[in-house]
Amino acid sequence: MCSPCWNLPRGGNDYGVRIRGYLLPPVDGDYRFWIAADDRGALFLSTDETPDERS
């Protein structure tokens, strides 16, 4: 489930999109994340709002 869900264009050449946001988990515990990409994709998580803490 995604909130909000986006209707992004599919197919074609020379297309890219960047989506940024904050994740505020309701409880402590283990979470699993995944992304799908055709050529290049990256998922970065940080313990705070600074990019230097991303992993």
C-alpha cells in the first residue's frame, strides 16, 4: 500500500523521476524495503535528516 500513490508514466526513453520523503515507522522493529529500476536505482536511508548519515 502506498500513500499517496502516484500515477507515473511508464515506458519511453530518457525518462527519470526522483521521489523524496520521510518515513516515520509507527513501532520499532525490522522493516523490509525494495525498489525496482530499469537502468539505475538507489534507495538511501538515514537515521536523521542529514544526507551524510545515509547508507
